[in-house]
Amino acid sequence: MAKIKSAFFCQQCGYETPKWTGKCPSCGTWNSFVEEVVQRDEKKRGDMQGWEDGDNKEKNKAHKLDEIVHVEERRLPAPDTELNRVLGGGVVPGSVILVAGDPGIGKSTLFLQCALQWKTVRTLYVSGEESAQQIKLRAERLGITNNNLYLLTATETSTIFNEVKKVKPQVLIIDSIQTLESPYVESAAGSVSQVRECAAELQKFAKTSNIPVFIIGHITKDGSIAGPKVLEHMVDTVLQFEGDRHYAYRILRTLKNRFGSTAELGIYEMVQQGMRAVTNPSEILLSQHDEPLSGIAIAATMEASRPLMIEVQALVTTAVYGTPQRTVSGMDLRRLQLLLAVLEKRGGFHFGAKDVFVNIAGGLKIEDPSIELAVVCSLLSSYEDKTLPSNICLVGEVGLSGEIRAVNRIEQRIAEADKLGMDVIFIPKANAKGLDRKNYKIEIKMVNKVEDVYKLLFA
């Protein structure tokens, strides 16, 4: 009988130690160690036999860099345009993709929908959370049929790999990693050691069989991916599925991608028939007002390679209580305080006695500093109680001296504003070099300082 080995694991970062410790030496968390039974069988694992390539011995040899022949990987196009975008153009064979999000946000619905739309690809959907009848009801609600989709309700990895050998799928979807159990680790499902062991088995399977694996996982209360941090390092791609269950829009964001660009963005709308890909998010992010309102400005921002037109809303009121409030939703609060200090010092506006509220419409969180000019104009619009024309948009980063600094990819921002029917766009004067205005119908106005924009819009 194999000797049973126990170890202590940090529930926050997955750090392993042979004895209990009050404070984790890796992440510094107190009282986070839990004892788990770990029993590793050193014998060859029969479940994974048959997937290893015959030339593994040749692969394990060292080669000169010049002797290695580059082979272009053919990606498997996903049936969803937004999923293709965040993956960098398709699914790479043999890749492991981790998709994390809040419970109930729509992860299972999205990937069941993708599996149903993959008509020409044999897909095995493994669910450890729902029964086959529940998945069937969801598929009927989506209204899509697919004879190439196989369902399996199991939680043991040995059962999953045995079924994989029979079905021989081209894509494997696991829902979710927290429900899986490996027979080689004696601990509860969802524990640090189980999640790590199951992910390691799936990674080995993907690399030896050249079959892409999608792993669905949950996130903790603080927004990090549940399980050990090493899980994110083991996989090739990490996707974060964000959104508020009280709103219809969801955001699929790339946090890590070994085969493409990071910080890509895909936007979905939750409808009764499932997740609808939003190909032109600028139209849904801009509100349609029956009458002009003060405190609203349009900004042209970039999310990775995608230009977006967003609405910045500001409300400036007299402070009733002693200390004025500063409330922000969708951008950094410290950046707002910096902009208010610039307006106070350079423009002479007395925001020190005002309550200031700023919101990015649509529930987005923007880190692009190019929206600062639009934030400034929305603040001035609410301060002066004067409306801005709805057909203008603004681009520019605001410096401490009130100057408007240059931004990147100005041509894409102008083209997006032009496509949406904007009449005027304000851009930094530093971006004028090499810009051909004849390519756009929209009127382009160059500004150098915040005072220039104030004179053009409010004077």
C-alpha cells in the first residue's frame, strides 16, 4: 500500500509546506494554510497512454536553434467572431485556455453556444455541475442543433480520458475545473491540490494529443481566479468574463495569450437566445437622448486594437456637507483628483467646494489616459450647466500644466468617429504630424491646451 502523504497548502496562492505556518511566506496571508492529503502514484498513468507521440525521445533531445524548422500552426476558427478576436484569430491546436468569471455570469451558456455552433468540429462538452437533462434544456432554449456535439457528466479525470479515447473529439470543454477530481490526489474537489493536479493532467493531454482544451473556472470574492496562482502559469491563454448580472452586456477580456495580443476585448449582449456578439459596441455605449443634457461628453478610446466611442458623464453640485465628495465609476479616482487640481490651478474653477461624480456609461472600466480631455469637458459642462453638442468627440491626455498630450493610434480613433457620423473631433496638436485630413469627412480640430477647448466650446 502506498504511503499517505499530507501537506499544507495556502488557499490564496497555493504555496505548499510540510508543516502548518501562521503566515504564508509567499503571499503574506495569515491563517490561510489548510492540511490536505496528497498521494502520488509514481507508476505510469494508464489513463494517458495512447496520446504520447512516438517521437517523444527525439523531441526531448537538444537541438541547435538553426536546425529547428519553423512550422506555421493552422488555427481552428471559432464560430464566434468575438471569441476569435480575443484568442488572436482562432484556436491553436494543443492549447489550454482558461476562462474565468463570476458564478452565473454566463460562461457555461457562452461555451455551450460555441460548441453548438461548431457544426464541422467534433466537440466533447464535460460538465461536472449540471446534468445532461439540464444541458439539453439549455441547448433547446438556444435553438441550435449539432450532431457533432457530445455531452458527458463526470467529475473524475480517469472517466473523462476514457471517454475521450472513444469519442476522439477535436475540441474538449471542461465545465468546471473546480468540480474535477483526480484519483492520484486524495483531497476534496476544488481544493488547491486537486485543481493543480487536474489542470496538469489536462495540460499534458492537450500537448500530447494536439487537441485544444477550454477550462472554465470560477473567481473569488476579490476578483482573482479561484485556485492556486500556478494555474494561470500552466495554461496558454487566460480569458476573463466580466459583467454585472443585472445588466445585459458582458465583456470577454484577454489577460494572457501566448499566441496573440493581450488586453483584447470582446463584447456580448445577453438575450433570451444566448450570447449575441456585439460587432459595433460604440453604438450601444452611446446613449440616445431626446434632449441635450449638460455634463455629457463623447470620448474616442482604444481597447487593445479596437477603437471605442464611449460616453463620459459628470455631475458637479454644491457640497452640502463639509467635505466635498469625489465619486468615480469606470476610471481611476486619483486621476480624477489630478484633473480637478489642474482645472483649479490653471483654469480658476472652484471645484474645492463642489461634489463631483463621474461615470463611464455602459459599465466599462477604462484605463486609457486619452479620455481625460472628455472627462475635463464633461466636468466643465456640468460646472457651467451648458450642454455640449452631441456630434463632437474628444481625444487627448491632459498634463499637469494644462497641455493636451499626444495619444497613440489617432487614425483609428478618427476613423471610428467618422464611421459613427460625428461631425467634429478634437485631437492634440502634437498628433497633427503626418495626418492626412483628406481621408476623413469629419472636421478635425487641433488643440494644444485646455483653455483652447474651453474657448471653442463654452466661451
